[in-house]
Amino acid sequence: MLQSTCRCRRFRTPSGARASGPRSLVLSVAIVALAATAWPGSAWGQIPRAPGDTTAGASVPGAGASYWGTIAPPSDSLRSTFRTPSMPLWEGVLVWPFRVITYPLYLVSAGLGETVEFLDEKKVVYHVSQLLGPRKGPFGVLVQVRAGGLSGFGGGLAAEHDAFFGSGNRFRIRAATTVHGDLRTTLGLRSQAGSRGEIDVGAGFRRRRNARYFGLGPETQEADESFYQQELAWLGASYRHGLVGKVFLKGEVLFSTFGAGLPREENAPSITQQFAGALPPGYGTHSQGVSLSATLSHETPAETGRPMRGGIRRVRAAYFRGMGNDNAAFWTYRAELQQFVPLWYRYHALAVRAHMSWIDPLGTDPVPFQRLMTNDDPDLMRGFRDFRWRDRGMMVFSAEYRWPLWAATHPDRTGLDVYLLTDVGQVFGDIDQLSFDNLAVSYGAGIRLLNVRGFVLRVEFARSNEEIVWRLRGDQIFQFARGGLYYGRDPVPTR
């Protein structure tokens, strides 16, 4: 009796050539039967669940058992039946509607998978992942690209060194620009302080010539779009200490200055035209001051490439005091959760992120509008371009359902992930404004490129009731390793 288990998409002879003749026909039929019964696990490019028992066909002459194992039948009498475990009723109720709805996406991803395999054979995927991915030695230069959204097409370079004037010292400098006048430069230094301490020192400058303003609150209208030029410069230092287990406490001091002025002529109408007589507080001046903050976090991320479990829970409080002509003073509070949840198939995961921020003014001076909460890096609301919403408070829930589309030799290595995404949230100036009627909703899909050391690149499309936005980026809104001033303040904006 022959028992046979198939876990492969393609059979080859020991010499590497494809199987042919009667055996090829039988094996092809067996593959189709297996794919039909285990479609989501195998057709999505995954390693399916462990197969159930296989029942062989009737014995044939010359086949049987011996001391050395099963005696294989002649090649012209190969017969085997494949059987997978039955699916519980409750699981079928959840899985089968999912299969029907996502079947068109499966067809697209299958075509993309074949395309990537072709490009991999030509070494195109390898060279791209080496060019954009993290370097292997202590020093390296990375190419960064971006396109879509408000910034437009552009890119830059980032240089890193892991032993900068001493072992354990990391230095990073980055410069990038885009066709729409988004200029950004940052530098950072990270050093170890004892066995559980870490010191970050960083500085940066960013100019955005087409920043947008629609007014304040969740009910602003798309027709009120206006433009201004925003400039931000900052310098700061932080100390992060491991308390116990995966619990960390970080203190930070930061000097920052925000400027707001007229945009380029091609970006019209300007904020002075659209909101003449009702300009927001802080426009035409520089808001500068110092903030002191404390962050308590619990961090259990297992990896940065294709994580299946773990996450970050973080709470933060910061006090800002204006300097010079800026008399504003306020507290900023923020709570954030990031979590990865494994789903029913191997390497399928749900990535969830939720955050809520609130600015509480002190005294009678208003908070400069440049420092209010808005959907900007990394708190994007995909489906809306940057700066669509703005107010003292902001609440956003984001989710991504991810699965590998293609992987070179193994899902833990270089490959592509496909994901479905949704962002739901709103800004608010008062707690009473929190309402289902004010929620801004967007949804879409994307593809992530990863190499053996983690995330490299993503391209995504998202749709809202106002527009469709696509982005090509070298960063993600789920950022585990790229925290602190060393990477340019991206994980938690400091106001």
C-alpha cells in the first residue's frame, strides 16, 4: 500500500528537470486535487496546515512491505488518494464567505506571484532588495524612494554606521527631497548606557511647501482646501531605560521651532486667500519652545520583517513651554497600541494599531495651529492626503490583514506580502465631538517588499469618500525598531 503526501507546488526529477510521461499526468491531477481542497493555504503562496492521513489505493503486484520500508509500485501503477482534515462548521461559516469575497484578489496575487518569480530568476528582486534594504556591514548607504500622497515623487540617501567612534555607537544621517518641495534632513546618534540604558541625540529640519489647511474640527469641507509653507527645525536628547522585563521608561527634552508662511505660486489658493480675516493662531510667526516628556512602554515585538505576534503598548505625557514671542503652554497626552495577531493560516497575520492624542492648553494663549494634531507622518489616515484633518485631539484605528504573496525559498526570507488595510478615525476639539457621524473611513490594499533583515518598501492604494491616494514609501505606520530621535521622531510626533 503506497502512502504519498504532497507539500510542493512543482515536482522535479533528481536532475532538476520537470517530470514527464504518464507519471507527470498522474502527479498533475494529484496537485490540482490537493489545491482544490486546500486552496487558501496553498494558493495564497503559504505553507498549508499539516495534511491529514493519506489513504492509498488498492495493492498492485510487486508492492508491499519489507524490512527496509514500503516497496514502491511500478511507475505505470502509481495510485494515491489525498485527503485533508474536515473543516468544522463554525470555521466554514467564517472562511467560505472570505474565500468568495477575496477570490478576485487571489487571481491578481497569483499573477503577481508568477511575475515576481520571473523577476527573481532574472535577479531583479535580489538587486532591488540589496539596494533598498539594510546593509550587512557596520557602514552602508541606503537608497530611499517615495511617491504619491502630498509629497510627490522623490528620494534620497541614508548613511548608517554601527560602530561610530566605538563599539555600540550608531550614527545615522539622512537627506531626501521630492518634486513638490518636501525637503528633509536628519541626523542621529544612539549609544548604550550600561546594560539596560540607551541614549539618543538627534536633530533635523523639514520644509513642506504645499502643506494644507482646511480649518479645524472633524466637519471641515474639502472645498475649503488652502496651502501654506511649513518649516520645522528641532534638536533633542533622550534617555531610555529598561525597568523590568519588557517595560521601558524614556525621558526626553526637545527644542523645536515651527514656521508657517506663503506657499509656492502653483499651490493655490493660499491660506491667506481662503481664510482671509480668519487666519489660524500662529500663522506668519515662528512658534518655538521646549518640551519635556516621559514615556512608559511595554514592548514585545518578535521581529521587524514579518511579525506574527507581539506588540507595543505606550503612554506618554509632554509639557511644552513657548519661548520668545511664543507664550503658549500646554500638556500633550498620548496612548498607543500596536499588536500582531496570528490568524488561521501560517504567516497570515492581523496587524492592529490604535492611538489617541490630546492637547490640553494652559493659560489663555491659544495653541499655534502648526502644533495641533493632524494626519501626518506617521499618523497617516490612508485614503486622505496629509493635513486633511486638524484639531487639538485625534483618534485613529488602523488594521492590516497580511499574507505572503511570494517568498524566495522560505516565507521567513526575501519576499512580498500582500495586505488589505483600513483606517478609521477623526480629530476633535472637544470630547463631545467624538461621534460615528464624524468618523473618516478609508480602505485599500498594498504590497510590502522584505528581505532577510526586515521591511524594505511598500506600495499601497487607499480610497475614501473624497479621493484615492497611492503611496510608495520606505517606511510603515507600524514601526517597531525605528523609534526615538535616532530615526527622526517618526514613531511619536512631539508637539
